[in-house]
Amino acid sequence: MPGRTPGPAAVEARGWGWRHASRQAWAIRDASFRIEPGERVLLLGASGSGKSTLLHGLAGVLGGDDEGEAEGELRVGGRPAASMRGAAGLVLQDPDAQVVLARVGDDVAFGCENLGVPRQRIWPRVRDALDAVGLDVPLDRPTKALSGGQKQRLALAGALAMQPGLLLLDEPTANLDPAGVVEVRSAVERLLERHPATLVVVEHRVEVWLPVVTRVVVLGGGGVVADGAPDDVLGREGRRLASEGVWVPGIPPAVPGPPVAPPGADLLTARDLAVERVKGRPVASGIEVEVREGAVLAVTGPNGAGKSTLGLTLAGLLPPDRGDLAATDALAGGAGPAPIRWTSRQLLTRIGTVFQDPEHQLLARTVRDELEVGPRALGLDERRMSPRVDELLARLRLDRLAAANPFTLSGGEKRRLTVAAALATAPRVLVLDEPTFGQDARTWAELVDLLARLRDGRAGDERSAIVAITHDLDVVRALHADVLELGAAP
């Protein structure tokens, strides 16, 4: 089939660059390197440095001239990357974007079928791939019933089943629990041993992939700024790379101090709460929790345990299955005790929500417009709105992107934008699902500091309550969070 190459594929970039059609700045430019067949490369760089764009280019899915402008050459297996789609298995940052079919088994089989793999070989590959990534669900399980982390494993299983000559992974462990991170990395290692392939993996947390990779390539300022063996690059360039936002083992980012005062009044309380997305199928039950002013509650637990569903329920976006969820008078302010019954305007200043998938809440044509959606809905005039928006743009390093289309941002930039949009309405409670997803060390520190300021109510503001659904134990520690750990789904 066109695009298939036997065995590991070579990769070469010669002054390659890409600019999105709606952007003046290049996403990546003047990238030049060669990856030999079978090499295992960790691709690093600050948020927005072009890592995901490069992977999309190698997979041949950037689109044509109407999608953007390319320069230079990008080749896979000695041929233009755009003509070699069958040679690459790509796992995207957003697993929802890769779910194609309604059932788990069919979805994993989809890539193999497109490549013309004989039917009798497809289903053994599907089962092996699901076992390898630890996704223990029936083949006929609806894909819509999977959690975000489970969809991440599903996407990886689909790529592994293809047995590609080039495996491209864009933050494949970002939404996984700690056990899932190890399972996914081990699955990739087993695939490479059984079916050798060239590996290019993007991951901010370097230590996860150091046991696997043989080379580190760092993007910055448009092109390649460091390239070599992991120990050489991280040892020789570690301090400089850390200052530019690269996660470097042994050089942790700065963290804020402890809360300035003990927790205040309860704002939300849950008693014997059960939560569900599909009617009649609760994913977590018996939940007892208080969401308190001036405190952070971290919701942790394995993928599929109901963390995101609980977050949406606390945020007033899903009705409880059973039990009691009540807003206290300090939060409700006359709106009534049940957040699910509040209007969208009542929610705006009371409970802000940041979804796991940033694209599910992008509404406007520019980054600045996105930050103005909430304040405009509250009736703020330009004089009051502009300073608030300007501060958020600057604090979260989005000011240079103010006029950009939100959908052209990197995954980490989209995450910061959705956090900023929620903060723009100054909610008393903020519910965030994987708030540090896709962040480099510098933007992680700035985001965590901003959340600490919200918790502490600095500059005369009221103290807010924060609910963070997260697998990032560093953010749990940095924010001195109380922990609610949900168990495995029934």
C-alpha cells in the first residue's frame, strides 16, 4: 500500500518550517536534523516551540496550502512525509480527536484496516495492543463511555496495532495515572523490541522516557537548539534549557509558599454523593467532601474512577445520581443550594470550570476575544475588562498570541487559555481538570503561582476554593492540597 515502508523509517528535516494560515508567526522554522532508522528520540522544547507541529508534519496530516505554508523539506523513508502516511502511527495530545468508531475493538482495528492488513491478523493485533496498554475493557465497549485517560490508552493501542515504521507520540502519558504511565512506556518498549520502529516522543516530563530513548532533540526559537545523547544534552545544557522552560531532572521549578491562612467557610458540601455521565451507570459513589474557601482539593485516582465526572458534578454541569450536593449561602448568595439548577450567568461568578479537553470550551475567534467572553456576559465595560484581560494574557504568556485563532495554539497554550478564561470572571470556586497538562517548567510554575494567588485572595480579593482533578503529584504538593482519592470504577 502507498506510504508503507518495511522496518524502521529514517526521518530527515532540511530547513523545514510551518506557519498556520491564520498566523503571522511561524510555528516552527529552519528545523534541520536526521534521525536514523530505529533511533529513539525524545523531542523537547518550551510550550509553543513547535513540537506537535513537527509530529503532525512527519505524520503527513498538516493539510494543504489552504491550511498553512511550508518551507524546506521533511522526509520519511527518503520520501516526502505527506506521501508516507501509512509509515507513521501518530498518537495526538487530544485523545478525543483520534476516536473514530463507536466501539473499542473497531477503533483499534481501524488503522490496520486502512493499511490493508489481512483480517485474520487484525484481531490478534487488536487484543495484543489493548493488553499492552492496560486497557482491560470488552471489545464492544462504547468508546464514548471511556474516560479521558482510557481514550489515551485507546489511541496508543490503535497506533501500536499498526506496527508502524515510525511511531510518533505527543505527550502519550499526560492524562494517565502513575500506573498507567509505566504501562504505556512498557508497552512502547515491548512494541519496539518485537517490531522495531523509529520512535519520536514528545513529553514534558523527561524522566518518564529516559530509560527508553537514545537521543534528545530540543526545539527553541524556531529550530533545533540542542541535539545529542540524553546525558550529554541534559548535563551540558541543563541549566540553560531549564531557564527556557524545559523540564530537566534535578532542576525543579519554583513553587509558591503555603496558604496564608487556614481554610475558611465551606462553599460546597457533598454527602454520600454518587456521580454518573450515563443515566443509571454511576462511576463513583459514597463521596463525602467539603470544598472550602482558601483551600485546594486535589481529586486523584486511577483512570476511569470518575474524577472528571465528579468535577463536572461539583461544577453544576451534571446532576448527581444520588446523595446530596449543596452550595452554602456563602457561595449560593440567593441562587439556591443546587448548582445544577443555576443559570449560566449565576455560575459565571460562582463556579468556573476548565474541562479536560481545552477545545471543548473554546468559543471565540481570537485569544483576546476568548478571555472577554465571560466578562462581557457579566456586563463589564471596557474600562474594567481590559486591565483584567491584559493581566491574564501577560501572566500566562499569551500576550503575543492575543490576535491568534485559539484553535491554532499548542496544547499547552490552549490549556493556559482555558484557565485564563475561567479566571477572567473571578469565580469563588474553580474546578480544573488536569490544569497543568502540556505545560513546560516555566509555564507550570506560573500557572501554579496564579492558582495559589487565587487560593489566598491576594490584592484584596476574596479567597477562592480550587478543585484540581489531576495526576500531577507535583501540583498537589506545590498547592498544599487536601486529597480526595477515588477508587477504581465498578
